[in-house]
Amino acid sequence: MTQSFYYRTMRYLIDTNIFVYLATDVDSLSRDVLSLLEEPNTLLYISVESVRELIVGYRNKGLCSKR
């Protein structure tokens, strides 16, 4: 990636729920959110805290379980 790419790039720190919906149920996201996240010059980031939440949720079987 070139340096000019970084100047034209939107960076988003997404919340845990947005990350989960992107990975499992894209239809739950609004059209506006999807259009922002699917832009070609978009970089998505998740925080270490989001990763921790996912691990805790998975260990407690509260994540990805059928309800």
C-alpha cells in the first residue's frame, strides 16, 4: 500500500456487535452501515477489548449459540 492510500482511507473502529454481524448476519446491518463498511478505501479495526468480549462470550456459550 502506498502512502497516498492512507490519506484517502477511512478508518473505523467498529464495536463488537458490528463485527459479529459482519461475520455472521450481514442482513442485520442497515444499508447505510453496510455502504460505509464496504467502501473500497475503508479499513476496519476492532479493539483488544472487543476480542476479549468475544472470547468471554464464547467461553460462556453466550455467543454463537442457538436461542
